[in-house]
Amino acid sequence: MVNSDFKKHPQDTPLILIVDDEETQQLFMRRVMEKEGYRVMEASNGKECLEACQQNLPDIVLLDAMMPIMDGFTCCAQLKAIPETQQVPVLMITALEDKKSVNQAFEVGATDYVTKPIHWPVLLQRVRRLILQSQLYRQLLESQEKTEKLLLNILPEPIAKRLQQEEGVIADRYENVSVLFADMVGFTHVASQISPTELVIKLNSIFSQFDQLTEHYGLEKIKTVGDGYMVASGLPIKRDDHADAIVEMALAMQQTITELNRKIIQPLSLRIGIHTGPVVAGVIGIKKFSYDLWGDTVNTASRMEQYSLPGCIQVTEDTYGQLSKKYLFTERGVIDVKGKGKMKTYLLDCSESISQNSA
């Protein structure tokens, strides 16, 4: 009999498609299957079978071999050629017992077969087995889909595919990309005055909006560290406008914080730094693996954020030189950067911050 869970949840009850041109045979088969608790659809030939599958995908097809208009062999071959139905098990029912017909059934994709006159206990046993196999296969597909979605939340899609193909070491060098670091000024003080739950909710709200921006501008979020956010442009898929795209992202991030400040009592400000140059990108770890970047470009971008001003976007001369669009930059001049020495930098969108820090 059908699993009791199916009786509790009728929508989960397996659906059987009976395809037979003999009305008496079809009637007997329907009664036997309904007595077992299965839902039943019916068709009188292969053409009607294909049409029925388009309306409602069955869990199994009981397919008579010899029928008018379209026989079972032709119908089975077409079912296996259609992506939506190719995994539906087909139990061929035939009066033919010669090996040639049996071989033909398997050649066109039949999962199993029984011969007429039908021995009902044998038919039911095979139906139960094939439905169980079908359900396990669907569960496997659903599990794989969940795994793939989880993987895509962690890694860029091209990198995830390479990992699934069991590529050994994933490490690539990119000669020209732009890297952004952002940090929320004053967030540590805010965090000390709110509960852990409120802290996580606030950070998640802000970073979720940043994540949407990375999707919008076609960039790659690398990671978050505390209240810091790291983004790269120009990898793993190369693009010529990587510097423009990451500056647009930076402006949108500042606008996000500006809009947020209208709703909260304790305002926040965002400090952003950008640098352009070569990096090495790859996947590290066995458990909790991550896609990360290494190289002097990463370190310099981080320094640009650290030496930037609240509400500002600071870029290096390398980034500034690759921008094709006109932005309202202020030449900050040469600053002494730890580990880098003297560097010429530019500030964008921070006139208020400059005034406050000059006062």
C-alpha cells in the first residue's frame, strides 16, 4: 500500500499515467492503482501520453507497447528525448514475449517491463520500486540544487563550476583589476551600545544592500571582516571598465549610508579606499573554503581605506588614471602611507568631510 504520509498529504501522492488503448485493461489497471492509493491519469495512445505529460508530470508511466496512432516504443523514445520527462520511469506493458521486443523496449529507454496477461502482484511490486527510485532521484536532484545554490553564495559561479569539476588548485593571476575596501566609521562605538542581536541585524541590513549593489554593478564580493566590506572588479570575468564600475559601486555605497542615516539616531559614515593593479585569486581551505585575493594591490587598497576620510572615496593614481568617466575628484596630493611610502591620491565625493577635518 501507499505510504501513510501520502494519505496525510494528498499533493504528495504519486501520480501514475496509464497508457493503453484497451478500455477493459485500462479500467482494471486504474482500479488496482487507485485501490493502492495512487492518483491516476489515463491516455489511449502515445500522442495522448505526451500531451498528458505536458499538463501534469507523472511519477511513473505504465505504457502499453502496441497502440494505434503512436505505439509505446515510439512514445517512450520521445519521452526520453524531452528534458522534462526523460527521468520519469517508464514501465512497458506488452503481450510480446520475444527477446527482440524486450530489447527494443530497453533501447528506447524503458525502465522495466511486464507482459500480458498481467500478474497484478508483480506489477504492483515493480510500480512501488520504480516510484521509490523516482522519489529518491528527485530528492537527490533537490539536494544537489541546494548544494549548488549554497556554493554560489560562497564562490563566483565560474569558480564554483571548476570546484565541482574537482580541479586541483584553483589559483589565477589577473594583471589589471580594481579592489575596494570599505569600513564603517564609528560602528564600534555604536556596537558597544546595542545588543548582539541588534548588532547582527544592523550589519546584515547594511551588508545585504551592499550585496545587492555588487550584483547590480556586476562586481564580486570577496568578504566581510567585522564592519569592513571588500569588493573586486574585473574578476573572475575580466572587464575593461573595472575601475569605472567599482567607483560607481563606491558612490552607491555612500548613498546607501546617507539614506540609512535619515532613519537612525546615531549616524554612521563610510570610509572607502580603491586601488588598481595585479592580484592572485584562488580558493583556500578544505572546510569553510573561501575565494580570496592576494598581492600588493590588495594591501594598497586596504591602506587607501585606512588613510581615507569619513564619507570619502580615496583612490590611488593607478585607479584615477584608468577612469574613463569624469568624476568630481579632489587631488589630495602626496600622503605618507605605511609600508608604501609617499603616494599621490585623489578624494571623491567628500567635500563636507574635508571641511570638517580641515577645521
